[in-house]
Amino acid sequence: MNSRKTALVALFMVQLLYGLNYTFAKTAINQGFVKPFAFVILRVVGAAVLFWLLGLFLPKEKIEKRDFIRFLVAAVFGVFINMMLFLKGLELTSPIHASSIMTIVPVIILILSHFILKESITPTKLAGVIMAFAGALVLTIYGKSIRAADNVVLGNIFIFINAVSYSIYVILIKQLTAKYHPLTFIKWLFLFGTVLVFPFGYTDLKAIDLATYTPYAYFSIGFVVIGATFGTYLLNPLALSKLKASTVGAFIYLQPAIAGLFAVLMGADSIDLIKLTAMLIIFTGVYLVSFQTKKAPLDSKT
């Protein structure tokens, strides 16, 4: 298998892991095995340990002292706000809602790039921004969950803020990822992330009762930590090093399809006309934003 095919397989695996993550994470939370903030600790600490162990086998890089502050700021947006609100939002909303809303990440990055990086916005892109926002709004206000206890609107708002946070994170790390090996940045990102999330989830972490855990609970949590966190952050740099950014950006649209199909198969969600319509509006808007864009943003992480 040549390097391009290997990169394409890696990129597909990233989207597959993210797509399945919505259902496994929601199931573990809603069945009471772990609360969202405790889940964040397990996810961040588990990935941090794995990345630092992997880093032992790679050449050491010297990091400029001023960049540690940038690592910390990136961890605030890329780990702390991002993951805390993603899992809390996923507890309240549905996998299909969450995965659909996350596709507006390229739109948000476009807007931030215009104001922060002074990149131009064409009329086509502007139309895409408006359409994608409208679709997310429809999904948030009118979408229904099959779980009576869910607070869909609040959950969708959390997922939206999570998407904004991740988009800010992508803008922040552009220079860092060009300056350092991806693993060097990621391992520090998760180390700082561990310090940030631990105080908020420690009480919930102590409340975990392993006696109630089933094999499925262990598998679900293990999948989120090893597959949807460590695995995706490990495979993404491989794909980005071999493929055009536009190709990587386009693959994000696989996430809602994978997440929706798997959620329905697992009985964790359902499809209705409102969800399909809102998803179509979002995808159309994001496509217009991506159209004629030479550099697409990195794909989305929870």
C-alpha cells in the first residue's frame, strides 16, 4: 500500500472513530457508568499517559519557554472547554444532533480566520455561513430526542460552544504545529489539559463504582479513551502529512453519516424529517464555505 493510500485509510479511520465515539460515549454516560466531567478526566489522563509513553521512543525537541504559555492557552480551548462541554452536551442531546452541529467547525474557522488572520470571505462563503448557522439553529430548536429526560436545546448549545472552542484551538495551533513535531505538541497539550480538568471532575471520578461495570461499560470507556482520543490524535498527523488539506477537510462530512447510522443501529437515536432537513442545510452550507477554499481546516475532536 503506497503512502497516499495509507494516509486515506488513516483519515477514514479517524472519521470512523469519531463517528462511533458519539454513541459509545453517550451510552456510557446515560447508563450511569461515568459522569461527563469524570469521563473527561479518564479521556485526557489516559491519552496523556499513552502519548508520553510513545514520546519516549521519539527524538527529544527543545521547546522555547514562551511557547509553553501558548501550549497552555491551546489546552484551555482544545482540551478543557472543548472536551468538558462536548461530553456534557452529549449527555443532554443526541449523537445525530452532536455530530451534525460539529460539521459547522469549518464555518466557524472561516469566520475567525477573517477577523484574526484577515482572510477574505467571498459571497459564496458568506451564503454558506448563513445556511450552516440556520441549519444548526433548526436542529437545536426543533430537533427531538428519543430520551424523555434529555435537554436537547441546552445540549446542542453546549456542543455549539464546544465547536467554537475547537475552532479557536485550530487557529491557535497553526504556528505551533509548523514549529514542532505533532507528538511534541500533543503530549504537552494533554499534560496541561490534565491539570485543567482534574479539579472539575475529581469528585465525580471518586463516585465511580466499578462493581456496577459491565464488559460493555469497560469497552465503551476504553474505546473513547484509546480509540476516539489517542487513536485519532495519532492518525491525524499521518493523514495531514500526505494529503491536501482540502481532502482532509472534506472527510469531516463522513462523521454525521457514520454517527447517525451507528446510533440508529444501536437504538441510541432515531431519524426524522426535521433532522434530515437540518443536516442537509448544514452540509450544503459547509460545502459552500469549503468550495474554492485552498486550505481547509483540520477535522473536528470530542
